[in-house]
Amino acid sequence: MNAPHTVALHRPTAAIKERLDATWPLADVLALFELPFNELMFRAQQAHRTHFPDGDVELATLLSIKTGGCEEDCGYCPQAARYDTGVEAKKILDIDTVLDAARQAKANGATRFCMGAAWRSPKERDMAKVEEMVREVKALGMETCATLGMLEEGQAEQLKNAGLDFYNHNIDTAPDFYNNVISTREYQDRLDTLGRVRNAGLKVCCGGIVGMGETREQRAGLIAQLANLNPYPESVPVNHLVQVEGTPLHGLDPLDPLEFVRTIAVARITMPKARVRLSAGRRQLGEAVQAMCFMAGANSIFYGDKLLTTGNPEAEDDRALLAKLGLKTRSATLESAPKEACGC
């Protein structure tokens, strides 16, 4: 699928082995992608064991609090109103439904609860409802995360004041491939929202999608963009494209699974302190490839039977896989929680 690239000086230098805050030139990131597989996995394991000696896996659950009807044209997304994908536009969920889902997620072992809405950006009338959800989920003793689209000035602060811990806003792909996937939102719009999130004191959850027809160099460009954020995200979800009939990206040749594993390994090396999350598309990967992803440094998964609108390995299957691999899950006791509440 992807022709090998030949770029001068791709062999990593000693400086690449341990760089926590330095910038990552594209050539250096691409050099990591092009290492022999075993060497890349070894380096990723070194980084992982250094910064996550407990080797635990974080369980996060994602709930769609407002599904469908989005005005954007993201080529991968079944929630875009312009595509005929069978996803019905629905109103925002009521607070009791959200809290029931959060309680169930916590009972199943999840420590983080993410609420996603199919909006270009939230309106003020929506913000009040989301803030209530954040406060109530936080009171259950879970980390809170939201993904609501672009944020305007002041909205990140509103979410922070409600108790939100993380805001998710993916950059999706490399800057030079972005316009092949989305035309209704500029790349800079995404960076502006990430800046507002950081300025409000929220933690950042930001990653992308691979398998959208990009080249290996463009996958390296995605990782370089993430790693060069200052600071880089605390959580990095790596999605394997789920091809949904009716979307423009349906029918692409699938990405080689080992290329997905390479992407996880390079993310671990370049962002060694981040939680690197296996997100959408795990169902297609199967157990063996997921196991290699954990070896490559993945230490977080979206957990449950559904993500926003697409299937995800069921909780029982996930627990069985983690048990087979001898992997423990992150403790539900969150060390940074205030004494009177068990939030983050």
C-alpha cells in the first residue's frame, strides 16, 4: 500500500532515545517508523517501562450524549447530516440517562467517563446541560472528559469550573492531508481550540485516525504534530478507521495491521508520559494485533460495547484479553482526587 520512503539521515541518533521536551522533526519521526520492527518495539518498550513501571491499562468509557445531525463534513464520520449512514439525529440525553451509563461504566471498572456530542461547537443552552453532567459524573468519583467540537472563548473555563478534567479534540491527521478529509473546519481551528483548553487549565486528550488513505510520511506527520504540542497531550487516542457505508472514506484499502502497531510504538516513544489509547477500530484488529499494541506501549482503551456510533469489543471480551495478557487495570482510586470527592 505504502511505497517505502527514502529520506536522508533517517537513522535515529542517540538524542532520539530519550527526549521528553525537545521538538520532533518530521524526518526523525519518520526514521522511527522505518526502523526494523523488533528494534522499534524494543525502543517503545523501553520508553513505556521507564515512564509507566506499573504497566497498568486505563479503562475509559465514551458515551454519545448527542448523536447525529452534525453540520461538518468529516469524511470518516457517520454522524454528519449530509451522509446517508442510517444514524438518526437525536436530542441531547437527559441527565439521568447519562448518570446511569456512568454508574455502569464505573461498576465495570472504568476510571474515566467521556461525553461526546455531534456539534460543530456547543451553544450556550447546551453548555448548561453539559456542565450539570460533568458535575454529577465527577461526584461519582470518575475522571471526566468531554468532546463537544470547537470551543469559543470562555467555554473551556466554564467546563473547568464545572469540574471537567480532560477535553478531547483530535487533530485527525497530518496538516498536509487534512483537506482530503475535512473542508468545513480548518486545521488552525483545531489548534485554536486546543490552545483554549490549555489556557483554561484542562488536560488535553488529542490524537487522530489512521487508515484514511494517508502515506506513512503523513502518519509520521500526525505524530510529529502531536509530539510538538507544548506540552504534548496527556492522552493520545489512536483510532483505526472504521469504514461506515455512506461516508466518503468507505471502500478504502485497509491499513496493514502492523503499520497500526508501528504508529502506536512511535507515539509511545515521542510522547513517553502520555496515555496512548487504543480507540475506534479495535474490533477489526483482533486479539493478536491488540496484544502487540500493548507491547508497543498502548496503556489505555475505550471500554464498553459502543463508542459514539460504532461497535467496540464488549467489556467481557476486553477483561478476558487483559487477563490472558496478564495486564492489570489502572486503579479506580485517583491520586489527585480531593478528600471530599473522588474525582481527578
